[in-house]
Amino acid sequence: MQTQYQRLSKLLTRKQGANSAELAKAAPSLSIHKRVSEMAYRLGWTITKRKEQGKLTVYFGTPPKAK
């Protein structure tokens, strides 16, 4: 079984990114925005979001570089 972070990371690293509905489906028990923020601040991910007028916000993630 994968952790919520693992499921979210698969979605965030896709070429098309992921919208909040897709992220909520992958981690249904918690606030998605909180979980994505934790990935950025605690795990070192770079999270970007893109919103086009009249469309859903799409989130993209880049994992931290290995040291």
C-alpha cells in the first residue's frame, strides 16, 4: 500500500499535473492544500500551480534533488 505522499507525488509529477479533485481522490482523508504545503515545506518539494481563466487550477511538483 502506498502512502498519501507517494500517491500525490505520482500525480504531481505527471506532465499534465493534477487538479484538486484528482489530488483529493488520491488522499481523501485530509485537506489537500495542507498536504501539498507539507510536501513543499517538510519534504523539500517545489510546488507550482497554474490557473487559466475559467478552468481548474492545476498543480505540478518537482521532488527535491538527492544530495
